[in-house]
Amino acid sequence: MRGPVIVEAIPPPPPPPPKKEAPPEKTKDQSKQKKASGLLLASYTTKAAAAEGWAEIKKQHTAVLGSLQPHYKPFKSGNETHYHLVAGPVASRNAAVTLCGKLKNNNQFCQPMTL
């Protein structure tokens, strides 16, 4: 004959976490806004230096840069933050390529870049 068997109630497993709702679908207009093109003109170690660089480059290339605005995009280089100077927005990547060609003909570094 065996001794008494002790039975413990096992608690039920926790309920699964609530499902997150899917983000709303992006419209074509939203996608275009996020993928606007710009012109990478230079990189600087400080945002202030990038702003000074913009003033000089804009003065030298007003005819090409027109009404484009400066964008200072931070990026990491080692442990330091540096800033890309990007002019934009530009209507399309093809327009950015064309404008960069004009700037390069005037000895200004330029590379199309997404804003």
C-alpha cells in the first residue's frame, strides 16, 4: 500500500501579451516625403561649423542651390558625432544628380543623398 499522494494546484500560464495594432499603411505622399532627395555637400565636426560651411557654399553656388535649405544630419565617426551638410529637398533623385553635376563642374563636392 502506498502513502498519500499530495497534489498541488498548478496555476494556469499567464495570458499572452495583447497584440499590437499594425501601423497605418503609408500613402504614396507619405513615402515620398520620407524619401526626399538632397545634396550632400560636406561633413563637419560640429553643427556650428556646418552652418558656417552652408553660408559659404550657398554664397559661392547661389545659382545652383537656389532656394534649397540646409539640413544638418548627425552621424557617428568612432565615438564622435559629426554632421553631414545636406541641401534640400530636391524634387527627385534625378534632379539631385543633375544639380550635383553642376556643382562638381564648379569644384564643389556633391553626392545625392536621401534626406
